[in-house]
Amino acid sequence: MSTTKIKAAIYTITQVILEGSNVMDKVVTSAQNVSKSLEELEVNFAEVIKTIQENYKSDNAFEAYTKAELEKLITEYKALKSKADQIAGM
């Protein structure tokens, strides 16, 4: 194989690795942003969450439904937050 072909292959390999690295940097930044946004939910809606968890009962249809929905969202939140933190290296 000629040195020209070797040099071209090395250049191509370098470009693919560089592009992949740039994409991964963006992925990490995006995961950090997701994690921060999720954390803001806890702060911005702390009063609502506390009200539902502490005061809503199962004998009222709306309250029971709302409490169940919140529990589902908390489960999804924890899974997404864990994944975002893992990707972000937090």
C-alpha cells in the first residue's frame, strides 16, 4: 500500500474520531442541560408536589388520579435524571 493511501486513511480515521468526539461533547452538554432542567422542576413545583403528596387523599377521584399521575411522573423523573446524570458524568 502506498504512503499516500496510508496518509489518506490516517486522515479519514482522524476525522471520524474528531467528529465522534464533537458529537459526544454535545451529548454530554445536552445531558447536563436536561439534568439541570429536571432539578429546576423540583424547585419550581415544590409547593405543588408537597401539597399533592401530603394532602391529597384517595377518597376524592380528582385527588386520587392526580396523586397517581404524580407518582408515575416521579418514577419517570428519577429514571431520566439518573440517565442524564450518568451521561453527563455528574
